Amino acid sequence: MIPAILKTIKEGKRFLVASHESPDGDALASTLALTLALRDAGKDVVAYNCDGIPESLDFLPGSDTVVSTLDGYGLFDAGFILDSGELRRAGKHLRGLCRILVNIDHHPYSENFGEIYYVDTEACATGALVYRILCEGAMPISKDVAVCIYSAILSDTGSFRYSNSNPEAFRIASEMVSLGVIPWDVATGLYENQAESRLRLLSLVLPTLALSPCRRLASVSATLQMMRDTGTGPEHTDSFINYPRSIRGVEVAIFFRQVEDSAFKVGFRSKGRVDVGALARELGGGGHHNAAGALVRGPLDEVRDSVFSSLSALL
């Protein structure tokens, strides 16, 4: 698929680069890596995310150029949809704004939308796929592009702690450092750049800790009221799931984030044995073996009991 992508880049002049809603580090960093590289190649590029840039990622080069609306931008020669799994997560309206859609992703069961489908579930991050494209096209990698690629990989591998920390992840990270990336600067941006309000929200979330009777499942929850009380939003809850996951003996961690009166975004993290991606797909969501999510409707107690029951069956 890479030759088809490079042909699209060579023949086009005006491009859109977009990623999924509520963007994480890989989604935005890979978006900016490709955007900056295409701009360096003389292309007219618009970087888009429907939810904009969260404060925790505003250190990324080019983040100040990301737009959250495309009104008045007209038609693009091609749209690169990164790390999205499904087109709806980036925005179904993008189909009508682009002559060609290119799906670049590493999620299993990624929707086969668009004219070009470049999906590799063995890749550690979508940022690694962007790196492959740039290398095969002999496109220069500036320090700013290198920072974004490194950030994408560092973020999606959990600082090289997760099972997707494969040899390619370390090879690319090493090369990005050789191009001028300072690991401390990126780590500071990703992990030591939080708003005070996020910590206040965390102080309300941690007391909701719940464990299953077998103590192999653990969860925390964030309600709309908690976010209103602390002046925070969904972007401030990123990585909260790591707290229940860190408990000794816990195999699956769950984070319940309220999005409506009776609806919760449910995030799953597995330490390996349990395929939470399969459960998430049963619930109408998606994701990886070890990291997935879905929207579940109902009161929190009912949603939590139902999810715990399903996961207990898997255990």
C-alpha cells in the first residue's frame, strides 16, 4: 500500500490529515508528523481533529495549526485518516470533502473505508506507519517530525512498557533521538505537563475504586458532575485507567467515564491473557487485545455489574 500512498502524495497538492475524536498521543502525534512532512515537501496540508488539541499535547510541534472545523476549506485531493479504526471516529463528513481517502491504522478490525487501506496490526503505533511511508518515499525527517514520531511511539507503548514495544519501536525511537529528539523533553511534555484541575479530578476518581470478588478486575469511574465540579473535560481523564491496572493481581482494569445521564464510555486495559478487544466489539466498540473501549448505556451500577460479569466469564 505504501507505493499507492506515495503516488497519491506525488500527484496531489492539497491534503487533509485527520485522526479520531478524543485524540490520544499516537493519534495527534502521527497526524502532526505526516502533516509537517507533507508541508516540508511543499504540499498544502490541513491538520484536523473534531475535538482539537488537548492541553497535555500542545507541546507537539505544529499543534497550533490543528483546526477543529473545516468550514470553507473546500475539496481536498486526498484525506489521510490516521489511527481511527472507523471513519465515524474521525468524522463521516470527511468522505465528502476528499477525492481519495487513505486509512492508515494499526488497530485490528479497522474498517476498510476509502480507496487506500494501509493497516498493520503488528505496528507498535500509527506513528510507526507514518515513519515507514516517509522512509520509503525518501522524504526528509526534520527534528519537528522526529519529535512527533517519537512521541507517538512513546505514548502508544506506554513508555515502552506495553506488549507492543517490539524491536521496530526501539529502532525508530533510536533513530529519532539521533535526529535530535531529546527524550526528557518529550517525556516532560507527555507526563509532567498536567493541569492542576486534572489532579483535582483524579482526587475524586480514585475513591471510586472497585474490585471484583476475585480481585482480578478493578475499575475507577468519572461522572459528569465530577468534571463540572473541577472544571475538567474528557481529555483530563487520559491514563486514569492505569491506576487500577497497577494493582498487584489485577488482570483487567476498567475506566467508566460518563458521557450522558445514562451512558458511559468504558475503557479496558488487559495485562495479556484476556482479549478485551473481543469484548469491546461485542459491546459495539473496538480496539486491541490489551486495550479497547465501547459505549455502554445504563446507570453506573448496572453498567459496572454487567461489565464485571462479562469479564469474570472471560477470566
